[in-house]
Amino acid sequence: MQGWSVVSGTVTYRERTELPGTALCHFELLDLSQRDPRKARIGEETIWPAGIKLPVTFRISYDPSRIDPLHIYVVRARITDGEKTLFVSATMSNVLTKGASSTAEVVVVPVSIRY
């Protein structure tokens, strides 16, 4: 993609368990300053990590003309298996503005479902 930039990094978790072979890692670059959630997603990537041990490396392409230096941008990650969410970002990883770099080290934690 000519004229596009990239946010990159890794995702990992602390659990001593393997991901199912059908698991997918989803990454989003979000503008937290947007009031309209439909405009908040600046870029995304999905990776099928079958056979790959974490950490998994990701690269999210985005249009640099959509970046406002006054806004706050984060990378959010989740790991799913079909319709089930297994892991989500423990915290949002700031990138691009306010002194943050274009790389993110994302830690995900298990989703606990309470009934």
C-alpha cells in the first residue's frame, strides 16, 4: 500500500496454555478521541497463529493522513476461537502521538465469563 504507514508490535500472554489451532489474533489501531465509534478504527489486522508460539508479531497498515497529533491512538488485541473470545488486551497500548512510538507490546488476559 503506497503512502501508507505501519504500526507494529507483538502480542503475548502469561498463561501456560496453547491456543487452539483455529484461534485468530485480531488487532485494531483506534483513535480514542473519536466520538463516533465507526470512525475510531484507523486500521486492523487478523492473523491465524496456528503452529506459532506467542509472541505473535503484527503489522497494522494505516493512512497517515488520518492521524491528528492532538488525538490519542491505541492498539487493542483480542484472540478468538470461532465466536468465542479467549483473550483481550489487558491495557490499551498507546502509539503514534503524545511521545509514543509506532510499536506496541500488547499483553492479553483470559476472558472470564461470569453468570
